[in-house]
Amino acid sequence: GFFESSDGGKSWKVQRWFPDGLVRLVSNPSDGANYFVVTSHGEMFRTYDRGVSWTRLTEGFRQFPKADRIAGVALDIMNPSTLYTASPYGLLRSQNGGTTWSSANLIVPPQSSGANAVTVNPKNSRQIFAAVGAQIYRSDDFGEHWGILNSPTSDQIRMIYVDPEDTSIVYAVVGR
């Protein structure tokens, strides 16, 4: 479920119960009412009012095989209507808050290997990082062209994170 506390965690109220459970949460740091969540069954929802009402976004990417098994979600905080998902299909991009989706131009063709992580540089919307297996890719032009980076591991990368204070620092997280 999606819970909210307005007293520092002393008490909680259910904003919305999601029977499948939630596995991903993305927030807009400049707008505390704007959240995206993903359920354990791959359903994606958006709220613009702190969870009072929700819009189901999943239909927008059902046309892409296996895209509903979302492994990663990234919000472009400089342009919060732009959102990316990583899934077994590959990388998808929405430029209207998740209403419609298009395939992003990742070096790896859609459906061949799938993407397992994605993030956007919080100070430079042009720069996007994505992981496919243990390989990390970087785009410096909104995902139009990609370069291959040196990978720190041979394990599958689960998350990528760009430090918001020093964006030359990038973290990669592995796990089973």
C-alpha cells in the first residue's frame, strides 16, 4: 500500500491500498504531491495529489512485449513530465507523465536482452544511464545515442544512481 504520515511517522494513514504490493516508488523532489509507483505485477500508477487519486499508466506501454515487468524507473527531475522505465523489453520513455510511451534508442535492440536499470542525471537531463546485464551505457543527448562505459562488475546491475551534489559520481548496485 501507499501510506502517508503527516507527523514525522508517529501515525499513518493509507492513501491507497495496492493488493499486489509496491516494488518501485519515484517522487518528484520539486513537487511533493507527484509520485509514480509500480506494483509487483508490473502495473504503474501516478498521483499528482499525494496519493488521494491515482491514474493507471500501464496501458500506455502494453504494446511493448514484456515492458510491464518494470525493473527500474527514472524521473527527469528537471523536466518531470519525462519518465523512463527499464524492463525485459528494453528502455521506454514517456514525455507526458506516463500517459504514452515510446521505445528509447538503446544500443541493445528492444527485446534482445532487456534493460535492468535506468537513471537521469539530476542536473543534466541530456545525460541518461542505463544497464543491460552487467553493462552500463550512457547517453549525453536525451537517449538518441549511447556509449558503452567500463563496467565495475560481471554481475547484473540492479540500480544506477547519480549523486545529486557531484554528478561526476555515479553509483552502480548489484544483487541477486
